[in-house]
Amino acid sequence: MHRFHQSDLVEAIKSASRESPLLYGTGQDIPKSRLHRLRTAQAWLKRDDELSFMISGPKFRKLCGMSKALASESRIASWGSSRSAFLFALAGEAKTLGKTLDLFLLESTPWQNKGADKLYRAVFEEHRLIFIPRSEWPHVKDLMPADAWVIPEGGVGEDALLGAMSLGLDLAEQCERLNLKPEKIWIDAGTGLTAKALIWSLGTLMSDPPEVQVVLCAGDEESFTASLKTDQYRLAPYKLHRPPTARSYGSTNQTIFKTIDRYLKEETVLLDPIYTAKLLLAYEQEKGEGDIIVHSGGLLNNFGFD
């Protein structure tokens, strides 16, 4: 495969994002978020939570990379959980563009008329929904319409990847502009695409990149490492962590909610119980001066699974 040079990758990232309706009126060619200095630690919070109220910053970036393709396709299909935050973001953006999706959803616990389920139902029911029994789910990819542009589960594809890489470009430009030289950048991982995109983009864009600290809120170390292998990008150094508490995906406990309460009182920053509270707890175990922590945000994450 072709190995991107720095200038090639910068142009590819900007080209993928600059025509996105999500950036109209901002004067930006990629999504950009500010750095917020923490009061209680010598560290910076990368405020990707401020890119969008409803969806997380990483999903906002993915959608910016996919917008041109979304606008040009006549039929679009994807699959995932009936409570997939990525599908929620995709469904909302598609509706804005006047598109109707074929959404293949895992048949599971019915939506409740409360909490985040009310939001999922309101957005998803604007599209064509096909519920797939759990017994057939391993073969869901085979059910995709032959005439549709198929977006893999979680948006794990080339179009979304370039959007996700805008985080690395944003950080590289900020560090150069502000003369910051962080030794570590902390990020959480669900599907892991954004964390991998950060490792690839920083490794390619920076001559001496910081070490990326990935907190695996879902998935496992072996799969994450295996999927990083590529001839296309140079890797930044990285280290994998498990959350220090409530390690199962979606699980919570009193430590998590006390952490959310503490950061809200001390830093006026709202964390979520699925990703960012666990990310900050992992950071606190190995924190270094000048670290950057990516705050992904997103209203849906704040509900947890309630």
C-alpha cells in the first residue's frame, strides 16, 4: 500500500472534511476544538465534547469525513445495536441531507419510553428499520442491499477514518502553534477507530509524536494491536490500558459517579459514565505534567445505558 507523506495526509484529511455541512459557517476546513487547562492538574483537556451537543466529538469528526459520500449516494445501509450512538449520529446527519437509511438493528431489549431510548426511537424511526434476531446477527453483513453504499458497523471504514484523523491534525497544529510538547495524549476507545486514527495520524504528521495512552473501555488488547498493523501510516508510540474500575463495557459503580461529581465541582466539566470518567481515572494513575486528555463528550454517553 502507498505510504502517506505528511503533506499528502494533511490534504486528504482536509479534503474529506472541508465540504461537510457540519462545518458550514465555521470558516474551518477540519473540526477544531480548544484546549482547556485543568485547575487541579498540570494537564490539558481537549474539548471535543464542545464540537456537538448531541453526539460525541469523535463521531462528529467521523461524519465530517463521510459527508460528501453521504450526500452523493442514493441508497445507504448500515448495521449495529439498536442503541448504537454511531447509528444515531448517522441517522441524524442523513435526515439533514434528505436521505433515508436502511438500518439493520440487532433485536434486543425493546426501547423504553424514557431516557436515551426516547431519543434513539425518535431518530431511528425516521428511517427504514430491519430488526435482526441475535441468532442471525453473525451473518448480518450478508443481508446488506446489493445496490446500497454499505457503511460498516461503527463507521469503521476509509471515509470515516479520514474524518477521525482530523483529531490528530488538530492536535499537531495546536501543539506547534502553542509550542506544547506533551509526552502523553490520553484517549478512550470503544470500537477503537478514533484511537487508532490518532496513533496513525500523529505518527505520520509529527516527527517526534507523544505516546498515545489508549484506555480500552471496550474490546481487548490483542485485537486492538493486531488491527493497528499497516504499511500506509507510521505509528506513534502507544500504550494500552484497561479502566481501573468497572472494566466491563457499560458497567458503572459508585467510584465512577463520584468521579463525575468531583470533576463537575472542581473543574466544571461534565464526564460520562461509559468513557470519559474511566479515561480520567486511568489518567490519574499515571498522570504527567503537560498531558493532553481527549474529552469525547456527547449527550447519549451521559445517559449510560439507563
